[in-house]
Amino acid sequence: MLELKGVTRQSGADIHINDVSISLERGSLNVLLGPTLSGKTSLMRLMAGLDKPTKGSIWFEGKDVTGVAVQRRNVAMVYQQFINYPAMTVYENIASPLRVTGKSRDEIDKAVHKAAELLRLTPYLKRLPLELSGGQQQRTALARAMVKNAGLVLLDEPLANLDYKLREELRAELPKIFAETGAIFVYATTEPSEALLLGGNTATLSEGRITQFGPTVDVFRKPADLITAQTFSDPPLNTVGATKQGSVIKLDTGTEMPVPAYLSSVADGRVVIGFRPHHLSPAPVSSSSVAIPAKVTVTEITGSESFIHVTNGFGKWVMLTRGVHDLAPDSDITVNLDTRHLLAFREDGTSAAHVQPLAA
């Protein structure tokens, strides 16, 4: 188990990590999700031993390793900007951590070929890194991390520079590749969709703090606060002010609707209602949908989907809908909100509901 207890990392007046406590179990997959500068890399550097916390302590397998240098820890780390030894072949790059530990020639050869087969590098073992594509170079760095058989594997946005097809393939394969080692697997990303694809557990980060940690699907469906919900939504979470009074919620747009059963415990008064872009649609999707007049600002067409940006006088929303919808700016539109999927937050940003909505 890896435990961070009240860990803070400060440089001058800048606080990079602020009072983080988290426990990661052996054999677990853990995603660090947050925007750029939210603290993901800083937290990984502390986990690895590259940096020392200003406050707090770090424990691994029941031992206090605070301040223990990375060279004395069984850690493997792969960065977005992959690092390989340019004068060594792919084979020697993968074998390098095993040679340091004094493994036999047969053990090294077996481990290298196993990793190369898993990451589809077998045809390139005799090549130098500069003779490879960017994706092949990144897979070489991943293979080197895998053969190290480290107790803690840290991957800092390792697929960000790869082409779409390879990125999708490796997203599916990486958890399987490292699962058999029994290591603690930590993966940093800015993309909510990547966290959902990887599964496992997710810690959402904002300004150096962990806002929530738990099973990935639970964090997505039941965010503890508005910041977590916004972190775990791409396109951005839509929000609107509202007032709950008895069995009715009145949105600031003027729209009234019955209080869904899962929001019945929300106290009367002011709330912030949140909903994801795919829960807005051009036409009603159920009897629970409510119609809201709006005006189109921008339409983005991806081919299979359209992102329609609208304004309603009380905010700017994004509607994600299937197909091509080429709507002119400033045109009037009616958007339909599926009220089976609402999130409710108090004015201080904490969740106001105790029951999760219909699965998102």
C-alpha cells in the first residue's frame, strides 16, 4: 500500500500540493484526473521520491519513505515526453533496468521478449530509437517500465502524443499489461473520457487538492461537489441557478419542473443545477424532458456528433447530439433537458443530493 498522509508541497509562496491524504492498494489502478496545473505531476513526483514534501509523510508497504531518494525506491515512471537512450537498441533500452539489478542473460532475454510481444515491438528490437515512430518510441519507454517489475508504476499522460488509433488501443491494453505485476498503477490524465475508459479508481484534482477519490464510475456519477463534477465533464458541465420550493424546482431561465424523486431530500432554497451536455437534446427523449428556449451561438460538427453552444440569458450551455446539425449563429432553438440526470449543489458548491440520478 502507498499512503500519503497530510502531504503538502510548497515552493516559496506557491503551494503545489495542499494537504493531500490518500491510500492506494497493491494491484490497483488509480487515475489522477485534472486540468493542466492542477497538481498531477507534482503529486507523482512526491510519490516517486523525486521531490520531498514540505509537510506530511509518505508510506510504502508500512515503511516511512518520506525523503527517500527515487534511486532507493522500486518505482517506474513514464512521462508524456518519452525518454529512451538514443545510442542503445530497443532491446537494450528495455533490458537496461534489468541489467542494473544483475539479472541473468536468460532472465533478461525472456523479460524483454515478453514485453516486446505485448507492446508489439518484436520487429524493432534491433533498431535505435531514432529509427522508430513516436508511438514505437513511447511503447519502448512503457516496455522498459514494465520489465522493471516495480511496486509503483507512475504514468504521467503517457499517451498524449500518440495518434488516435494507437492511443485507443493502448488505453485498453495498459491496465491488462500491468495488472499481472500486482503493482500500484497511477495514471495521470486531463481527459475525463480516458479516466472512464481505464476504470479503476479516480482522484479528481483542483489547485493541488484532491476533491474526491473512489471508484471511477462512482466519482463520475456521484460527485461530492461542483468542482469535482466540472473536473469530470468534457465538454464542460452545464449549470444554472435554481430555487427549490416543495415539490417544484424553478430554474433561473423561468422553467418550472417537478422535483425528481432522487432530489426530494434537497432542502428548499437556492441551489445550482448541473447537467452534462449529452443530457440536452433537440427533441424530448422522455416524458421527464423539459423544454427551454435558447439561442445558438456556435455549432461544432465532428462528423458523427454536433456540439451546439447556446445561450439562454442565464448562462452558456453546450448540447451534445448525434448527427450533423448545422445551425446558424443567433438562430432560435428549443433545447430539451432530461431531468432524470440532474446534479444539485448547494451555494457553497457541496452536493445537495444524497441519491444518485439515473446512470449517466
